[in-house]
Amino acid sequence: MRRLLASGVAALALVATAATAQSGGQALEQSFDSMISTADQLGWLQTMSSAPNHVGAPHNKANADMQLALFKQWGWDARIERFDVLYPTPISTTLELVTPTRVQLGGQEPAIAEDPTSSQTAGALPPYVAYQGDGDVTAPVVYVNYGMPDDYDALEQRGISVKGKIVLARYGGGWRGLKPKLAQEHGAAGCLIYSDPADDSYAEADVFPKGGGRPDAGVQRGSVADMPIYPGDPLTPGIGSTPGAKRLTREQAITILKIPTLPISYRDATRIIAALDGPLVTGKQRGGLPLAYHWGGSDAVKVHLAVKSDWSQKPVYNVIATLRGSTYPDEWIVRGNHRDGWVFGASDPLTGQVALMSEAKALGALYRGGWRPARTIVYASWDGEEPGLLGSTEWAEAHADELKRKALMYINTDGNGRGFLGAGGSHELQHFVNQAANDVLDPKTNVPAARRGRAAILARGYSDKESVRPEQFEAAKSGGDFPLSALGSGSDYTAFLQHLGIASLNLGFGGEDESDGSYHSVYDSYYHVTHFDDPGLQYGAALSKLVGRVVMRAADAPRVPARYGDFATAVGRYLTDIKKLAADQREKDRTLADLRREGDFALAASPRDPIVAPRDQGVTPLIDMLVLENAVDHLKRAASAADATLGRASDLPPATQARINASLARIDQLLIDPAGLPGRPWFKNLVYAPGTLTGYGAKTLPGVREAIEQRRWDDARTYVERTAKVLEDYANRLDQAAAIGRPAA
């Protein structure tokens, strides 16, 4: 720590005079770029990933203290905000194959000689998943592929039940927490989750340490809390977990699962799969291990699974740093990245964290040299993201009223790799992000990051059309903006965007790194990052330059840098998708009825894979969406008029400009419905949400879309109306802004 502090003082002294001489715009950004140091980032990364970083770990708190000292040294007004949250840690974990032979499985991952920190696990937690249900069971095993709804349909067609069994699911296909949740709902007694080599090991890369692919003993930890219901402390939904907060009991917390669950390596999974009997698993449901897969379910293979946890409250420490705005101090640009990891966390999250620190150091130097942002800039180093977005959610809930008054934008990063720009967020910010990404060069090709991102979409779309959405391909083909993706969940933007209605972005680089192979394992290390993910942290520096521009431009722009036509276009596309979804589902329902009537499934069954017809769930009805179609049409017209007004706003009197800016500053809060989504009222944004059966993956216009997918017809009709209302409110606000700027008659 002393070496890092000393280098920070020297850097500030060198740039103070130069920063004073810079005057806004391009010169300011050039000065900012000159202070982004990969040497700084590498030093911080090595220090911060040198010991386990889970919630409650001494090194995680030491990292918070180090950051606090650095922020203060760099000229920020900084503090630590503590929240006490329910966070289970394992007291004991047991996994053994009981029949056909008794074999001890599980345990901590072995050290790899080339990776220095992989042997330093004395303070590390064993492989586990947070918020599973403690228990001790011995039962037969059923392989369930990814453990998603379609997989249970496949089991049902084969007459295989998981009731009272332990399911074995592979990572992928959907969010990890859905695997034990769906297993629990189908009556399973326990759940094991393993990383199949088809997904993040030798099917994709050379195995670590030769390459970055997951080694056979690597284990992916994670959270299985039911975060699509609500994230954050399971005991304080909707309120900050501050002293005196009213808390649920553990039994009342519906996001905590009920059955024991453990993650395991594919070396251990091989022992189990090799012994399973029953029908063969074929096609896409079969993984990449070099053996035959069977569904199992008989007493031929039994496993003993036991987990006992410490269910106490533990502290999380958010580092919050502020540069006060000179003109609009009560308008905030908030930027965050989490700090905690499952073990060392070098890639996830510390590659993003050290990029944030580079930005903070440079912004602090500019501030000390005389620059003053017009708006207040708030930087956050979140704790407790990995178990359930704990730090950011509790902070956002505790400060909800203030954030809804003051926060104009939240900018998030997480682990960063190398390769292509990835950008998701509120679509009115799409053009703004592209402007910044066009001014930052990709380190490998020396072309603008946005240009290389478009090239990647075009190349992928040509080779594999299913990997790229049609509108993304068309946008890239036309040479337009690099398209933003919709945000689901899985990182710290969730509370800001989907609970409070604050416009948000999530930015990063990836696609050429091999971090999937170390993800949430003991091998997510400084060695792995600097050899296989982002050697030299060149893309770490690029991320700092990109996000720094977004922050500075948002802080100093005369208004929120939005182009509302992009949002309206995206929403129109989402409505088209939903109408197609309903039509396609209706046609599939009718086809199934025909196939069942003709007995085609019985005729197609083979002795090797006997199947029966899927259940007949009826035919998807026609859902009247006229009111939603009208709202989207209004939104498109209103967005066009508002964008035209903003395009000539500089010619308007300052007082008029101020009225327009004030009317649009917090427009995204109009997408919030106080009642929230069906069955999960914490999620209130009716345009963007994580899917209940996708977790991380986004569902757009989720109240309507998921109701149709899940065959909840009354909810579909209700949320057509509710979604139309929030879009009409949004369009009306755009109309008001356009009217303010319209010449008097």
C-alpha cells in the first residue's frame, strides 16, 4: 500500500499545473488520457487480488481502506458506508458418491504451480453457492442438462421424475440460481451444478495453465438467491439494511432457497455421469465429456450431499467518493464497480475496479488542477455484489429519495477483458455512448472502439445469424451507431435502473479473453488475467478512457445527453417482438394439438429414447394490444419532436433551455410502475427487467412478454394497459419539452 500511495502523490504533483492550463472539451480529455496508467492498474490489481476477497474477508476490508485513502489523497470527498446483511458462509460441505462405489468428492481446488496465489487459500471459503438451503440428503441422481424449463419438459416426456432425487445440472442455458429453484419446484431433494467442458473448458480453449480454459478441478462458485424476485439483503427487501431496519426472518425471506446445493468440478461430475443409467442423452442436451450421458434416476447411483452454513449478518463496506459540481451540485452522475470476489477476484471484478481507480485518480488530478465539473460526480466501490448485489442495492434503497431527486445517470462496469466493446443500457443514451466510443481507440487494431464493435457484429452475424439480433446486424451494416443491448441483471446497475428508474449504462470489453475458464474459481487470479485475459491491461486503460469520457461529458453537458428517438425505436422493436412471440406460440400450440391427435410422438419414439407427447396446454389466445400499439406510436412521434427541439436548443433563450432540461432530467422514472411486475413488485421498470426464468438475461416490456411466455393471460391483458400507461406518460413528458421550445404563435 505504501508504494501505491507514494506513486499517487508524485503523479498529482506532475499533472496539477498542466490540468490548470487545460480548458474543457478535447484538451481536458487529452489531459485525462495522459494520466491513465497501465502500470498503476497492474500494481493495484496485484495488490488487491493477493488474498481472498469475499464478503467478510480481512483483505476485502483492507482493499476498502486502501481505496478510501487513495480517493482522499486524489482530492475526493470520500467515506465508507457500512451495511449489515445476511450472508451465509459454509461451516461444512460434504459430497460423496455412495453407490455404485463410495468415493469422496468436492473440496477446495488444488494449487497449480504456475499460478502463485492458487496455493494461498487458507483464508478462502470452500466451493459453495450462497443462499442455498442447508440440508443433509442421500438420494439417486438425475442429470437435467442445464436444468431449465425445457429440460424438465424433456424429462417429463421420458417419464423421469426428480422428486426426492438430487439433480445434476451443468452451468449455462440460464442463470445459476434457477437451477436449484426449478429443481426445488419439481420436488428434488438437492442440486449439484458443474461446469461442463463444452461450455468453458477444452471445447473453447486450452486448459489452464497452458491456456485460460477451466481445468478439470475448477469450480464455479456463485449466488443462487432468487434475485429475479429482488436483489440485496434477503431480510430487508425495498429498504436499506441500516441499524434499526425492520428485518424479515430467514424463513420469511422468499429469495433464500430450500434445498442443499453445491457447485462441483467436471472431474467430480464425470464420476457421477459415468455411472448413470436410463435413456441416453443425445443432441444439444449432451455435454462435452468424452463418455455417454444418461438421464439416470434409479438407485444405481446415489450421492450424499450435505451443507451446513453460518447464517449470521456480516458487514459490507461501500467506498463512496464525491467531486462536488460547480453549477448543478444537486445533479449527480454516479459511476460504480464492485470490489468483492468469490476468491481472489482478479478478473471479476478487479479488472473493472482498477479501471475505475484510474479514472478517479485522473479526475481528482484535474480537479486539483482547477477543473470543476458542472454536475456532482459520485464514484462507488461496491461491496457484496457477488452474493446478491448487496452493497449497491442497500445503498440505493437507503438513499432512494435522494437518488430519485438528484441522480441523472448511473454508469456501471464489472470485470473487463480484451476484444470488443460491449455496451448495454437505457437506449436514449445509445448515441451518447457511441460518440465517446468513437473517440477511444481499440488497443489491438487502433481503430475506434465503436467501429471494431460494429465489425464484430457484422462478422458474427454473417457466420452465425442466431448469435446476433437482426436489428443489431442491420444497424451495424448501415454504419449507424453501435447498438446498445437491453439490461437484465447480474451487476450493480439493477437497483438504479429497474427499481428507481435512473437511466443506466453497463460498459466493458471482451470476446478475446479467456476469463470464462477462471470465472468464480480460485484460478481467477492476477496470473490468469495477465497471461490470458488482458495482458498488460491495455483494455483496462481503454475502458478508463471510455468511461472517463462518458462521466466528464455527462457532468459538463448542458443537458442529459439523450436522443429519445433511439429509445422509441427500441420500444417499437420490442412490441413487434412480443406480437411475433404470441403469434408463433399460438401456431406452435396448434401444431402440438395436431401432432397429439395423430399420435405422431408415439410413432416417433425409439427404444433408445422413449418419449411421450408434451402436455397440451391449450392455444395461446389473441391478446388485444391496440392500446400499447397506440402508446408506442405516440412515443415515436413525441421522441421525434423532442429530438428536433433539442437539436436547436442552443438557439433558445437560457431560461427556456433550463425549463426543457428540467422537464427531461428524470424522465426515466416515468417508466416505473409503483405496483411493479407480477409476483415481484421490487422490479418496477416496465421496459427493462431480468427474466424470471433467465436471471441475468433481459426481458423487455417484461410484464407483457413474460405473461405470454408463461401463459398468464390475465396478467398479459393487465400489463398491456399498465405498460401503455407508462409509455404514454413518457411520451407526454417529451411533448411538454417540445412545447416549451416551440416558438410562440
